[in-house]
Amino acid sequence: RCRGEPGDKITQRTAFAQGPPADESQNVGEKQETAASLHHQTVEQLLVEQLLSLGPSAGREEVFQVIIRRLDLWRTSPRLATVVLTGLARQLQPFVAHCVLTLMLENRVQTNVIHYNAVLDAHAKCGNWQVALNLLSGMLELKAMPDVVSLSSVISSCEKGGYWQLALSLLRSLPELRVTANEITYGASISACEKGGQWQRVLGLLRALAETKVILNEISYNAMITASSHGGHWQLALNLLHAMPEARASPTRIHHNTAISACKTTGQWKLALSLMCSMPNRRATPNEISYNAAISTCEAFGHWQVGISLLRSMPEIRVTADEVSYNAAMSSCTRRHQWESAISVLSSMPQRRISPDVISHNSAISACEKAGRWLHSLVLLTSMPESTAAADRISFNAALSSCEKASQWQPALSILSIMASRQVVRDEIGCSAAISACGNAGQMQIALSLFLGMPDMFVVRDKISYSAGISACQRASHWHLAVSLLRDMPQVRLAPDVISNNAAISACERGSQWVPALCLLHGMHQRSATPDESSYNACSSACEKADQWLFALQLLKAMPDLRLTPSAISSVACIAACSKGGQWQLALHCLNEMPEMLQMPNVISYNAAIAACSNSGRWQLACRLLQAMRDTRARPTHVSYDAARRS
């Protein structure tokens, strides 16, 4: 036992000298490798920081001086270079990373697809599609075969740059490179087409996806729903939304909002509301964007009551309405001429601590304008705070339009003066409205003065301006001036349209100038302006005033051949012209034909026919017509009885 003790100690010392057991030696080696790896990674991370300090426009020599001492180690362990390239990519430094990759190639550091992918990812995130494409081409030349990550990055760069054609071309090239597309590749291609407005191609990709086993993510679904919305395919948008859970993609608030917008573009306002109300059941709480989309849907189709109801319900579910919410609600009131509701919504905004912007005021002014409330429009215009919502050209033009409709020429002139003092650019819309306001009020001289003074305001006269000037002459019965303005239009490279021609013809009609009226009517075809019912009505009235019954009759008969429906105005003018010309048979014939032309004879047409019979001494016919008036519920007037009495 004593001899054994020293032996045991010797054995222990020998074992110690020979080192630890084999398994312990292996653990020590792994620990040493791990420590060395951590050390190298730390060094590479410090290297990344040094490269970042050079800035995004670092020169080639500067980058080389930073990495020169690591190149030898990278040759033996290329994966260390991956740490540097990935770190630069995360910091969105694509060109510095690209420079490092180039120096690696020049210094015979073995590169692989992982290195390229890190640089491609950086370029993709920054939208450098041209550089990414060149780098991809370089990979093929160096026989570094790109993988699905490489191609997905390049397609993503094309998507960010808006080059959907390149994205699709790369997607089609995948089979040649023996690369199988995944959800990222398809998703980037779909997003590229969606951003480029190529909704039909998105649907084509959707059909191609049905033949693969690729499961798309939430981003791709949103792109497809958006594309369906832009293409007017609201059913497809809803189907995609409902199909997401089956594809293990969770529909979010964003997807629902996009689908609601799809309903908006196609007038499916009830579906939009239903979709928004069902969002809580699908774990997607509606927010202000959801409500704004729903309110805008109601606004687009004139359902102002529903829009305002949605706006008022927002605080109840703790959704904060913003300017967009209020503006959409007011716009819906504008479409239906609900000026009182629009003003009410506008006045409620400060109570919710929301400052009305210029769009808010413009919506309210437009609502008053469309409802013919010119005074309210002016009050709203003058109350706009210059500091937060200074009136712009749209504000002033809406107020000018309200003055035009109400023939308020003096306020219209004042608005133009205020625009000049506030240095708000005046345009042809506002000037034309002011001209019409003056013309409607019989202020022809002022209207023409405004028209002629438009170049001094740096405003180009357009068709609307000329039509307003011609109409002003028409109302003042100055047919010479009206025709002169119409003939001036081609000299300033403006083709007179049907409105301009009709205004000039009406001016001739007021001046009883039937020959110029007929000349203008026949000349409309040469001026590429197709006559309409108003053109023929004005000419017929001109012929009636000049007792030209034959021309009036010819005009009435010519209308159906031109696919124009004769109105009661043309028929009455023809009957009256025949009456004045002693053509009582033709007058009765025109009266009897009115029902065949889907016209109900009115008091004026009966009076003209009775007068024709009376002038020809046909008292029996006159009395029959008087009785026929009672049978057709056309109440005879004293003119009717006087005409029959004269017979």
C-alpha cells in the first residue's frame, strides 16, 4: 500500500504531463475555436465601424487601407468577409460594400454567392437597380451562380425604381438559371407591377401563382388587393382578402383599408361599410384611415347622410377624426348641395381641436356655390384665416362661380381685385365666371372689358372665356359683336365648340337675324362643332321671329335625320312661324305630330295653333283646339280665349 502511494502519484503526474483526456481535449479545442471566431467577428465589426466612418462616398484607396491587413485572413476564411459585407448592408452602405467586394476579387479572396447577396441586398434596399443588374451580370461572368436570394434582391431593386418590365423579365429568366421562384421573388414582382399601375399583369402573376406551391406573404397580398382596386375588380379584391387565412396570411388593418378603397372606386359603398363594420371580428380594429376610406366612398356617390353619420360615430369607438375625415364628409355635402350641413361640419372642427385647412373651407364654399348661396360663399371666403388657411385660387374661383350663377357682377369684380392684392394667380376659370356674372346682369360693356383685359392679367383666353363673352353679347342683343368674337377664335388657335356657336346663334335669334343664324348653323360642321338641339332651337326661333315658316319647317324635319330629338321649343317655333305665315294646315300638322316626337303639346303650342286658325277664319277649328286643351289638361289662358274669340 505504501509502495502504491508513490506509484499513484507518479501515475497522476504522468497523466498530467500527457494532458487531459481525449474528450476534454476536444472540448478545449472547440472552445479555442469559438474564442478565436468571436475574436475575429469582433475585429470585423470594428472594421465595419471604420468603414462606416469613411462615409457613403468613400474612395477606393481609403477602403483598401482599412481592409488591407485582413485580406490574408479572408483568403483562408472567406466567411469573415461576410460579416463585413452584411454589416455594411444593414447600415445601407451599398457602394462601400460594393467597393469591398471588388477589392476582394482583385486580391484573390475567394468570393461566393453569399458575399454577392449581401451587396445585392444593400443595393436593393436603396433602389440602385442599375448597379444591382450589373453586379448580377458580373456574377454570371465569374461563374458565381446566383440563387433565389440574388435574383429576389435585384427584382426588389427594380420594384423600388419603378421598372416593372425589368422585374418581370428577371422573373421569367429564373428557369434558365435553374432557380425556383419563392414568395419573395413573386412578391417583389407583384409589387413592381402594382406600383407601375400594371394591374392586369398583377392578375396574370396571380394566375401563374395558382400553378405553383408558393404561398405569398401579407405584403404581396396587399399589392394584389391594391392592383385589383385600381383595375376596378372589387370582387377579386374581396376574394383575395377572404383567401388570406387559408394561405396562413393574417389580414391586417392595411389589407382591409385597401379593400374598402377598392369598393370606393366601383361605387360599392354598402360593401365598404359592411367590410369596415366586420373588421373587429377579424381582429383588425378600424382606424381613421378605414373611416376616411368609407366616408370618401359615401362622398363619391353622394350619400352625405351616411358620411356625416360615420364622422359623428368616430369618437364613440375612440377613433380620432382628422382633417381628411371632415373634408370627405363636407365634400359629400357639396355633391348634394347640402350647404347647411357642410357649414355645420366646418364649424364643428374647432370644437374637436382640428383647425380647418384650405380644403375644408373650399368644400364648404363649393357646397354653397352649388346650392346658389352666393352670400354664404362670400362670408366663408372672407372668414378664412390667412395664417392657417389662406384662400387659394380654388377658394376664389368657387366664390366667383357662385356670383356668376346669381348674376352678382359687383362682388365678382371685388373678388378679382382681392385676388390681385393678395397676389393670388387669376386664371381663365375665375375670369370667365366674372365675365358671365357681368353678362348675366346685363353689364355687357364691363363683361367685354374684362374679356379684353385678360391678357393684362396674364390670363390666356380659352373657349370658356370666349363663350362667356359671346353670351354677354347675346343677352344684350349685340349679335354683331357675338359673331365677331366667334370668328376671332380660329385666329387665336381656338376651335369654336358647340357652346360658343350656340351663344352666337342665340345672339342672332335675339336680334331677329335669321340669315346669320342659319349661316352659323350650317358653318358649324366646317368648324368641327356638331350642332345639337339648342342650335336648332335657336335657329327655329330666329326664323319664327322673321316669319320664315318654310325654313322653320325644314329645320324641324332635318333634326331626326341628324339623330336629334326635336324639343317643344322647335315645334312651337315652327307652329308660330306657320301661324304668322297663314299656313294654318301646317300649323295643325306640326301640333298633331308633337306626340309622335314624344312631346306633350303645351299652352304655348296650342295658343300658336289657335292663332293660326283664328287668322284664317277657322273658328270651328279654334274652338276644337280650345276644347282639346281642356282634355289634355293644358289649362287655357286669356291668350287662348282671345285668339279663339277673334276667330
